[in-house]
Amino acid sequence: MRRKNVLVALLIIFIGIATVLLAGSPEPSGVNIVPPDPSLPAEIKALSGKWVGQWNSRFPWDSVLYVENLGKQSARVIHAYGDYTTSNMSCHCTPDYLRIHNAKVTYSDGKATIEFAANYRQHMLKQTSNDVRNKMDSTSGSHGSYASFTWDMNKPDVIKGTMTTGHQHLISIVMKKVE
């Protein structure tokens, strides 16, 4: 009986450790994906939903992009990310998310793109809130990260993204639509 209790305790500990180690992007509270207005171009409407993938950085990290609300030129998105450790170990950041208001939306020739600037480093260090009032201008990305996600009608179930980090490193991602 005692051996069985020890095995059960070890199993519970193992499951707890595995849960922490395998923790991906968090599920942000209040996600509200609004169906796109039917009058929007098909390319823009295709962006709506939940997209998942993993950045191709030296230490890959999970990422989820929730495209909550779309307009012809802007969107509200939530970018959730998993556990992240930099190559020089200066940042061991836990899973979190940013809600980006007014991400820029463009479209043409069967493609649509969402782009935004956000200072992930400051946010990961808990120096900023989860809400980002996005401002795309000539200085976008100079003090933070610049992200861009493009949908192509030739591959309707994926979006391809790139991010320029605050250290001017370029990383990429291919995300699949899950909702």
C-alpha cells in the first residue's frame, strides 16, 4: 500500500512538472472573435479567427494570434506567446499576451496582411500592460518589435509571419488556422 502511495505521488509530481514544461501560449481572458462584416473583401475576412504556430528563433516559442475584430484598414488582435528564454539567458519570460488595438490591415492580389509594433521586451519584463494602443509610423519597431502576418488565397489555412525583434533580429513563423 505504501509503495502504491509513493507511485501515485510521483505520478502527480511528474504530471505537474510536465504541465509546466509543456506550457504553451496562455488562453487570454475575454477573447471575442467577432464575425467579419460581410461587405469586407474576402482576403480580409479570411484573417478572422485563431492561428497557432511556433517562431523559428534559436529557442522556439509557441505563439497564438487571435484576430478578434476586423475593419477594412485596421484590426484588433491578441498575440499570445509561450515560455521564452533568450540565447544569452538575459530573459526567461513566462507565457503572456498582448492585445493590440488598431493593427494595420492591407490587402491586394489575393493576399491580406496584419502588421503592428509592440515592445515585447518591456512587456515581458512587466514594464507595460497587456493593452497596446498601436501606432504604425516611421519609428515603428525602433524600440520594440514589429510583426507582420500575411494570408494568401493560394494557402488559405495558413498565415506566414515575420517579426523584427528589439535587437533587430528577424524571425519567422507559419501559423495554422484552428478556429
